[in-house]
Amino acid sequence: MPTPTPFRTMTENPSAESAFGSSPSHDPFQAAKASALKAAEELRAAAAQKASEFRSAAESRAQQFRSSAEQTASDFKEKATDIKERAGDFADQTLNEARVRYDDLRAEAEKFAREKPLQALLTAFGIGFVVGAILRR
């Protein structure tokens, strides 16, 4: 009977123990590879989750900006309408005041012309002469 040798050759079928003292199903390189793949998958899932959260936050912030811009535009439009109405009211009021002043001035000029016709005529002639001289230049 041949004596058993403590060493096995590479061609022999491995039994419950491998040459390194562990079973083939517990190969440290395979375990490290599986662990690395699992970690990579977890990292990929975490990155996808963070990307989704970032996208959601960005969309939320964009919606806030959009709402704020729409509110600002609405406020601006209301203010512009208010200013337009005030300007129209001011123009109407100014026009009415100008008409009143014109009517008062016209009435005063008529009264002056009736009370002192010669002085009114000379004043009108003097004003016409000065305006003509200015326009000639």
C-alpha cells in the first residue's frame, strides 16, 4: 500500500479542504469581489437616491421661483394699473385747473381791455413786437 503524501497535486480533485486550508466556497477573493460588487451596487443606489432628491429639491426651488416671479409680475401689474389711474386722475385734475385759470385770465384780460383800451392796445403791440423780434433771430 502506498503511503499517503501530505501534498496534493493541482490536478487532483479538491476535497472539503483546499490547498490554502479553506473550502472553495469561502474563497477570500470571491468574497472580496462579492463584497465590492455589493458595495458598488449600494453606492449606485445611494447615488440614484441622492440624484432623485436633488432633482426633487431643484424642481421645488424652481416652482418657488416661478411662483415668486408670477406674484411679483402680478404685483407690478397692479401697481402699474394704479399708477396709470392716478396719472389719468392727475391729468384730468390739471386740465380742469388749467381751464379754470384760462377762464379767469381771459375774463381779467377782457375787463382790463374794457376799462383801459388804449393801454391794452399798446401792451398788445409791445408784446407782439418783442415776440416778432425774438422769432426773427
